[in-house]
Amino acid sequence: MKFISLIVRLIDRLNTKVGYAISWLSTLLVLVVCYDVFTRYFLRKSSVGVQELEWHIFAVLFLLGAAYTLKMDNHVRVDVIYTLLSPRGKAWINLLGGIVFLIPFSILILWASQGFISMSWAIQETSPDPGGLPYRYILKAMIPAGFSLILLQGIALILRSFCTVIGRPLEEIEKEENLEEQQHA
């Protein structure tokens, strides 16, 4: 159980650090959108590069932030039944959903995106639009990065849920570990 606790803590720590790091992109996105609106409606100028920058920032924010959102249990779901369940019932839903849907889907995206991304890197893909941004292949590399983080967080969710289902929630295990450390100190 200590090993499971360690794995979950490491994955949670990784996704928390990534989540905090990329959260600043939301501020940057707001500034870029405000700049775009100002130049478009007040100065009557429009830039394809600025518009592409908006969706590039949003894509990175979404792809790299999804695992942190999953960790924080803030993703969108239909809570009609889920909210009525006990913690153990919720753990069953998370365990089965992770095994049946989340892990296979993440692996499928990682596998299916390999050729797409390899080709983009091979040709050093840029925007096809005049005035568009270069280095589109870097943006496409965020797909496997994001889904790798989601896959890892899915593993943490499954392990956490498994512990709850068997009657040993990770919180209890961590309390026991802390008590053991205090006794040995």
C-alpha cells in the first residue's frame, strides 16, 4: 500500500506542478484576446498571427491542464447519479470508468497521434495562412504530452479508487505512514 501511495503522490505532484505552471497561460490568453479585440475593432487592423496565437495558447492550456483538472476532480460530468453515491460508490465509478474509458482512450490518442506528429515535425510544419505562426509542429507535440499526463493521472485515479473500494482510502494510508514516521523520529 505504501508503494501505491508513493505512485499516486508522485503523479499528483507532477500534475500539480504542470497545472500551476500553465495556469499563467490563462492570463496571457486574456491579454492576447484583449489586444486582438482592441486592434480589430478600434484600430481596424486584424492579424492572422494574433488570432492563431489565441488558439495556440488555448490548446496548450487545455491539453496540459486537463490532467490537473482531473486530479482536482473539476472535469465536466453528469452528476445526477454520481452525487448521490457514497465515497465507495464514487470510487467504483471512477475505477471502472478509468479502466474502461480513460486509460484506453489515452493510449489510443497517444498511438494514433504518432504519425500525425511525426509528419508535422518532419516537414517543420507552419501555418498555411499568410501571416500565420511558424512552428506548428511544436503545438502538435502538446497532444502526446497532454495525453501522457492524463494517462498518468488516470492511473493515479484508478489506484486511489481501488484503495477506497477495498476499504483502505489513501488518506488513511498516508495518516498511518505519517504516524509511523513520527514514531521513528
